[in-house]
Amino acid sequence: MKLLHCTNAARATRADARREHLLETARALFVQRGFHSTGVAQIAAASGVKVGQIYRDFQSKEDIIAAIVERDIEGFLHEACLAQAIDRGDRTAVRTWITRLLAIDEPIEDCRMMTEILAEIARNDRMAEINRRIERRVRDSLTTALASLAPAHADPARLDLLADFIMTIGTGLTCRRIASEGGDATALHAKIERIIDDELAQLPVEA
């Protein structure tokens, strides 16, 4: 029985490793070639994973993209760290977390992946659904972070508006990095940070 358990665990580990390798390979191809120019056959050739095995792991190319996005957002949001900072009342850590949403030093590959998704949402319903899921998750975490920094009983509508502002600016910064790769956005980033701090300080209290 113990031997069977060990064998199953080993198989699970190999399957996880194969899946991770496949996602990394697919991600690199999507960044280099775009979603339209990358098919499952190309992913199979580059990863060494047979097409049949890929379709046993994922029903479609969109499912591969969804898995990559899910993994990326886990590493980007650090939701557990945010929750701990809020529980500790560590306002500096919460503010730093918000700053990371507007990071200008993320790998350019991450920006290309995001702009590929944005380019697809108007013509691919599955990609639009993936994007909506990302936005809901980011927005929920961001609103929670802002509420922990806002004055007591701050107007929820203004918190929502500030969350929209930050998410819109974050998307704009991502697109700008692609359009002007190599440009220095440090001064722009600092100005955006000042605007966010001013908005937080001026949030009106709900009547």
C-alpha cells in the first residue's frame, strides 16, 4: 500500500512538472508570436509534449492561456501578503502593495502577455471572460486595500472610483511600456503615486 502511494505521488509530480513546462513554453511562444500565430502544434513541438497529451491536460488553447493567467495573477497579487498586512494594521505594507500594481519594472514579457489579452477581448468571448475574471480579482483585492487605508466610514462610491482610476492607469502604463519600450516612466510613476495619496487623504466620509 505504501509503495502504491509513493508511485502515485511520483506520477503526480511528473504530471505537475510536465504541465509547468508546457505552460512556460506556451507563455514564451505567446509573448514572441502572439496568440493567433501560436497553435497547439507549435506548443507541442517547442515543449516536447505530444499534442494528444496536451489535449488531455487542456481542452483548448484558451484553457492553456487561462491556466497561465491564473498562475501569473497568483504571483502578481500576493493576496495572502495583503491580508496579513491588513490584519497587522501595517499601512506602509498595504501602500507598497498598491504601488506594485503600478510597477514599471515588471519584465516586459509580462506587459506583452497582458496586451495580447487586451487585443483579444473584443473578438474572443473566452478571452473576454478570462479578462473579466482577472479584473474582478484585482479589483476585489484593490478595494480591500484602499478601504484599509481610507478614513473611517469613507464613501464607498469614491473608493470604487479610486479603484477604477488605479486599474485604468495600470492598464495604460502596461500599454505605454509596450509602445515606448526602453522609455523612462519614473517621473510619471511618481506623479501617479502622489495623485493616489492625495485622493486617499481627501476621501469624504459617508454621510
